[in-house]
Amino acid sequence: MRTLAIIACVLVLPSSAALAQDIPLAPPTAAPVMTLASAAPLPPRRPGARRDQLAIRQGVAAMPRRRQPRIRTRRTVAAQQTAGAGCAVALATLGVSAQALPPIRQGRCGAERPFKVTRVANVELSTPATLRCGVAEALAGWVRTSLQPSAKRYLGARVTRLRVAASYHCRMRRTGRPGGSRRLSEHGRANAIDISAFTLEGGRTVSVGAARRKPRGEARFLNAVREGACGPFKTVLGPGSDPAHHNHFHFDRAERRRGGTYCR
């Protein structure tokens, strides 16, 4: 029996070999190759993702990042002191009598380097004004280039004193209309000054008011100095602007888009 089984296997093997030669086997399919060009871009890693993953591995809930408080380093303080000293020199060159004050921090209001100004281009202020350096510089330039030439032209005398109605004051804007404003006034940043009158040589006083109710010379003087302030100051308001400014000029250096001005 074993002999017959061996003979049967010998007879079957050639048939299997022949069958393998008649029916070709399909070649194996190659796995697709991903290239950097065809691969989909990975999404950008979210800031703090590595920290969050590490916290998850440790079984701790990821805590949200907190904004670090601004720290006043010695270098920052030194830079501010240098800027303040440079401003003091510039103001002195313009004939401004000013004293540096400590930083003002009053809620939303304040100024880092305010000055107490008592005199501008040889013109006395009725009360010391707390102002930023830029406002004091603009005020000095306006006195020299607009105020004094206009006073000599239309009034025949130079201005010796400015009546200050307001300088630094932590408050919201005043419009004189119901409801007021919710925006912080530039006075709250020491970035504005209000002037209500001008005293001339000899003691004559010209108060700010509606030009149509003034003598011709005073009306022209008030219109000229108002126009001359638009440029050195970014905001100029006065009689006719709104009810709150019917008796004084408001000058400030508020930052505006594209460096524009708002003069009414």
C-alpha cells in the first residue's frame, strides 16, 4: 500500500507544476508611497499644546495661561527718567517753566511723566497746569507762532497771561448734552488744557465767547488763535462746538487715525 501511495504522488506532482506554468500568478501590489508634496499639511500647533499634553499625561487638568503683570525694571525706570530729563531740557529751550512731577495713577486716569507748568514762552498761566510734555510743547509753539502775532495784529498788544480753566482732571468727556459721554476725557490723561481768557499788556482782558458778540478786533483775534491751534493740537473745541465749550477753548493732543485733527 505504501508503494502505491508514493506512485500516486509522483503522478500528481507534474500536473501541479504544469498547472502552475499555465496560470501565471498576479504580482504583489505595492503599498502607496506618501511624499511630502502629496501629504496633507499638518494643522499649526496651538500655543501651549505641548504643555497641555504633558498635563494630560500626568493626569492634571491644563490651567489657562495668565498674563504676566508688567514689571518696572531698573532699565525701564532709567529710560523713563532719561526721557523726562530730555523733555525738561526741550521745554526750557521753548521758554516753558515746568517742574517734573511723580507719575499719576488714578484708576483709568494718569500720566507717567507729568509736569507742573507755570509759564509758557514768557506768558504766565493763571494757575499751574499739570500737563504731559507734548501738550506743554504744543502750547509753547502755539503761543509763539499764533497767539502773539494775532494779538499784535488785531489788538495792538502782546498777551501776558492765560487764564487756565482746566488741565489734569480725572473725569469723562463733557458734551453739555443729556447723557454725556462714557469716554475718558483727555484731561484724565494730562493731555489737554482749557483756556477761558487772555490778559494783554496794560491789563485788558479778552474772554473766550461767541465771536459774533465781540468787538471786531476781539472777534478776529479769537478766530485767528483758534485756527492757529489746529495742527499743534489734535483737538480744538470752543464756542459753537457744543454747549460744554461755550466759554473756553479746549486744546488736546489725542491720537487720531492717520494723524488727523478734529477742530470745530
